[in-house]
Amino acid sequence: MQPSAAPYDERLTAPRSWWLISFLVGVAFALILLPFGTLPLLGGLVGGTAVAAVLASSYGSLRIRIVGDSLIAGEAKIPVSALGDAEVLDPEETRAWRTYKADTRAFLLLRAYIPTALKVEVTDPDDPTPYLYLSTREPERLAEALKAARTAAS
């Protein structure tokens, strides 16, 4: 028997411009080390680019998945039975919920370079978290997958 694929799986990758910035960080390190010779210049270029690329990659390695009856968002694992209605946020609402509408008790999986998000109500009475804010490039698809997982779990 082959395991079934997750109904939703998204990696919140860093934007392409960050890779250019990683290279430019390497160039900056190379220029700093230019007075010391060619070998340090090359080391600065390679080392600076590598360190900046690793940092960009690690920041963009978060995933949002629905596996079985759980929503896994970054390090958090929440049963779908503890979740309520999901609200798809357009870019303006996304910005509002990131700033002045935000609740300090909420779980935020925030990536400012992603213009849309999904706000999911937490219905568990023992959980003080009022909602989950999930930056996602496909909020409609995530909302449908959550609804399907809740239906399958009940």
C-alpha cells in the first residue's frame, strides 16, 4: 500500500531577488578583501555568497502542509478539528492583519514578501490563540484543503 500524498504542501521560498542580493553580499566581501590579494578576494566572493545564500534559503524553507488530520505550519502542528472558518485575505487585508489588526496572541507564519494570506480561526477553548495567520501564495487552495480535511476528520 502506497502512502497518500498530502492534500496541500507549499514551501514559502524566498523571492528570486534575494539570490541576487546574496551574490552582491559576496561581491561586497570580495571588495573588502581586495587589498589582501587575489586568493582572499575569491574566498570573500565564494564565502560571502555562500553564507548569504544559506541564510536566504533557511528563511525561505518553511512549509505549510496538511497531513492526515493535522495542519503543519512551520514548527506548529495543529489538528484540523481545533480550527474553524478560514478567511482568504487579499493584499490589502493581508497588510492590515500584519499590522494594526493583529492580535498579539495569534500564531503568525509571516513572510512579508508574500502578498496574500489565510486567517484561520482557532476553536479550541483550551487554546488562547484566537487565530492563525498564514502567509501563502495560494490561500484559496489552502482554505479548500482545510475544509476537506475537516470534513474527512469528522
